[in-house]
Amino acid sequence: MNTKRGELYRNSSRGKIAGVCAGIADYFGWEAWLVRILVVSGVLFGMPFLILGYVAAWFILDKTPVNKVHAKFGHADSTSQYSKSNSSHVTGEHFQSDNESIKVKTRVWQSGEPPKQAFHDIRKKFTLLEKKLQGIEQYVTSSEFTVAREINKL
């Protein structure tokens, strides 16, 4: 994989016990279930030191910082300027700026979404963008916008 690796954290939000396996999976770009199976298989097939390694990693590794969790899983910390000022004029819904890319996995062990799910998510994003654009067009072409613009000119 061509992605640059960051720091190794334990991901307690996706973890089953302490998030060590989920953190390792995030670091290498694998699915968490694969790392868990490898660890459990290793312990069952004669590598009990993995238990000590897991416990040591539990205490040594820091939890994933909040801003990295939000960036990875698409939670926007702030909304766009338009959404902040005019969200009630669009459709009454709150739109967040969503600039993260959809990661499609090509191998079963890689993290990401299967192509069918990625297509569904992309279609959902474009549908939301289309609704937002329609709301913007409706507001800009309304008399309310014209009146507000004239008042602001004074």
C-alpha cells in the first residue's frame, strides 16, 4: 500500500477489549477482524507471549486522539460557512462539510469498504449535495434573498 503510516495508537472506540488489535489494523490498513484472528490463532498455536505483548501494548500505547478519529470516520468538526448562516433556508436540515474520501478495498484483508457499499455511499453523498444545491438555488431565487440583500446594502 502506498499510504504513509502515522503513529501507532490503540483504537478503543473500535476495540473489543482495549483497542490494541484495532489500532494495529488502522496502522497497517487492515481489517480489525483479521488482526484479532491472527492474535488469537497465535496464542492458541503456541505463542503465549502475544498475551503479554497485548497487555504491554494496552499500557504503552496512547488512545487515538479525538481529532484523528473524527478525520478518519468522517465526523466534521465544523460546518461550512453557508450551512452555519443559511441552513434554515435550505431545507431545514443540517449539512456538514464532508471532504473525506471513500476508501475502497481491493483485497479482503484491507480496510475500507467493498465496492458495492462505496458506490452506495457515493450515491448518497451526491443525493445530499443535490438537495443542498436545490435549496441554495431556491433561496437565492426567492424574494426573501432579494430583500435581505437590499437591506444589507443600506
